[in-house]
Amino acid sequence: MAIVYGLRRVANISGTRWLLALALVSAAFAARGDSLMETVTIRDDQSVRVPSLSTAVQLLEDPKGTLDIEKVSRAPTDSGFVAATPETANVGFSASAWWVRLTLRNAGNQQRLVYLRQDYPLIDSLTLFEPVGDGWKVHATGDRLPFGTRDVMHRDFLFPLTVPPDTVRTVYLRYASQGPVDINLSLLGPNELAAALSREQLAYGMYFGCVAMLLVWSGLVFVAVRDPYGFRPLVLGSTKTAASPSRSSCGPIVTGPLRSGNIAR
């Protein structure tokens, strides 16, 4: 009888150890899942300027392109997101659709307006899903859609997001493109965005100003000497000026001003 009781005690101890081991493994996986949910914190006493969100977002590949926001935001699909890195965020050519998850936390006691910027503008289809009540506010735009679909009339994709005080908010983006997919996101406050756009417009102004000076100089040389070889810089400069906006998607900067009212609000 003593032997039987001893075996039962050993069995009970072994079973307890297995339960403890299982609990520890489960806790480890839960902690790993929480660690994937990186949060970008917004504070009242700090300006908002995050140049790159490559390490703060999570990625989910949709090879068939059939997933929707309801599926990717709920279990079990939402567990498929993996933490991004600067290397994995630069997807390159891909036939898949790519989902991005970003979590923002407003640690202050005031509502904050921030702008999510996609710096690579040659994305055929880009959709942002912003939580509103029990549903989603959809911002659908892209390089293949009319320019008026953008929230802010700019060559890059700018999404204004309002984060209530003391709130954690998760937004989702869906990328799909026949060209390269470069998930290059940044987060800026209104003042920081206006300053960045002003610097960029100054740089573009200097560039196109130099090209204009080259065109004028080449035209004057051609008129003065009537040398067909002197016409080559004029043709080269004209081609370069016409091609640059289309390659870099800078056409709106040349053809029309940015609507500053969309930024100052």
C-alpha cells in the first residue's frame, strides 16, 4: 500500500510540474504577443516628430488579397502580424496585399491632431482604416486613383488622425501595388509637418530654378550662335524638367499649391 501511495504522490507531483510548465509557456507566448504591439506615445509637453515608424508597426501579408478590415482586426487573423524592421518594411515587388498595424497612445489630457505620412508616393492602392465608434472610417486613395481622393492635396499620402485624450487607438493600412511596395511611414504634428513641407518646397524651388536658368542660358546661346550643338543642352534640360515630376510624383508641387488649410486645422 505504501508503494501505491508513493506512486500516486509522484504522479501528482509530475502532473503539477506539467501544469506549471504549460502555464509558463503560455505566459511567455502572451508576453511575446504583447511585445509585438509597439505603441507610439504622444505627450502634451512634446512635439510630435517620428521620422520613421518602421520599427513601430506590424506587418501581415495577404497573398490572395482577399482579407478585409473585419478579419485582420480580429482573432485569429490578427495574430498573424509580425513586428516590422526597416528591411522588411521595404517589401519591393510583390503580388500580395500588405496590411500594416499601428497603435497610437495619447498620454495627455488634450485631444491631439497628428499626420501619418507615407513618404513613398508611387503606391497604386493605399487604404487607411481609422476606428470610429463601432466601425471604421475608410481613407481610400492611391497613385491610380484621382488626386482628389487624398485627405491633403500633396504628392505624398497624408492622413490626419485625431487621438482623444488618454486613449489608445489602433489604425490599419492596406497596401497593394503593381510596382514596388515601400512602407515608409512617419508621424508628424501639424507644426512639424508644415515645417518639413516648407523645407522640401524650398529645395524643389531651388532645383527647378536652376533647371530654368539652364534652359534660358541654353536658349540664349542657341539664338546667338545658331549652332545646332548648342541646342542639345536645351533639349536635355527640357526633358529633365518634364520627366522629374512624373518620376518622383512631384507634379502637384509644380502645378498647384498645397492647401495649407488642411494642415493648419
